[in-house]
Amino acid sequence: MRARPWPSEQVQALFADGWPAFIGADPVAARYDARAREFFADLELAVLDDGLLVAAGWAVALSWSGAAADLPEGYSDALARAVEGRLGGVPPDTLMICGAQVLAGRRGRGLAGVLMAALRDSAGPAGLARVIAPVRPTSKARYPLILIERFAEWTRGDGAPFDPRVRTHARMGATIIGTAPRSQVMTGTVAQWEGWTGLPLPGNGRYVIPEGLSPLIVDRDRDIGEYAEPNIWIRHR
């Protein structure tokens, strides 16, 4: 596994499935994403099968004191902290796992866990003392009206975290250290949201949307919809 440029068609195939259409509508993340990929290219890992990109994981390095009160507000704020810290010469001490994506048809084979473990283990050689991740709990899409703070406390009968993505991290020894109710904030016009969700949005109000972890707030008078994506902060040993 190593960092390198990938053909655009392979990247598009990798990310064509597994994310809702509205996930790219976060203006803060869009502002910092390219610079983050440039600054932290050594923290991008990939799995190849005969030259085909079948999975990729990525991380950034930032400064974090280790206190829950000092956690970034979420994914977007963490990207901003990482990039602005690099530009400002602030020494990073924490690796943040941004995500792991597996090509459709290759899922269920443990590749995401392999990538996250590899990213976690890269923190030490990089001189980073801590490892955190803002996890997108996909099963929360079935419970969009439940506050993320309550959802994060849910467990199965065996005591393991309720959400499968959080369980993957827990099996690696990670623990929940907080929540990020507004980890990313996606905005768009009413027409854009109707396209992203496939739903007519005829009036003002809160809407439960496909793959949404929380309700979409629509204001037709201002022609805007806003969706706040919640995440769960976890910390690896």
C-alpha cells in the first residue's frame, strides 16, 4: 500500500457507491479538501488488485490536546484545523482517520478494517501521539430523529456499539470520546435537494431524506435547504 496518483475513472468507480449524493455539498470541506490531499498525501493508502484500485483510506495530521473539549467540531472543522495548522507552522500531534472506501463488489472482506488499521499504525512512525476519527454511523439513517448523543450510547445485547461502523473501530480497540452533531453542514437550493434526494419538497419544514442521518431543513422562501451531518468521535489506542 502506498500513495500515488490514480486514474480518474478508477477514483470515480471507487466513490460511485457508498455515499449519498449530497455528501459533496459541504462548502467548508470543499474549500479545504484539495489542500488537505496535497499536504497529507503520505497518509493516503490504497489496495490494488492487478493494478485496479479496489479500496482507499486517507487521514490528516492536526494538533489536538487530547481533551474532549478541544475536539474539532467535526470532520470539516478538523480538515480546516489540519490545513490551517500546516500553513501556520503548528506542529501536528494527532492523526485523524478521514475514511476508508471499498469498491462495490469487494465489500464484506475486511478491507476497510485493514485500511483503518494501517492508517492507525502509521501514526507512530509519523511522530503522532494520538489517533482519532469522526465516524459516520450509517445505521443512524434508520433513526434520523434520534439525537446523535443518544444514538452513540446505544449498544447491542452483547454490549458492543449498535452501529456497525463504530463496532469496526471498537474491535480495533477504539472507544467513543464524543459526538459531533454538525460534523458537516450541507447546503443547496430546493431544486438541488430535490435532485439529490429524489423527493419533492413542496413546503417549508423538516424532511426525513434517504441516507440522511438527521432531518433536512427546507426554507422555500429563501430557496435553501440545510442538512447537518452528525458523526461520532472515536479514539484509537
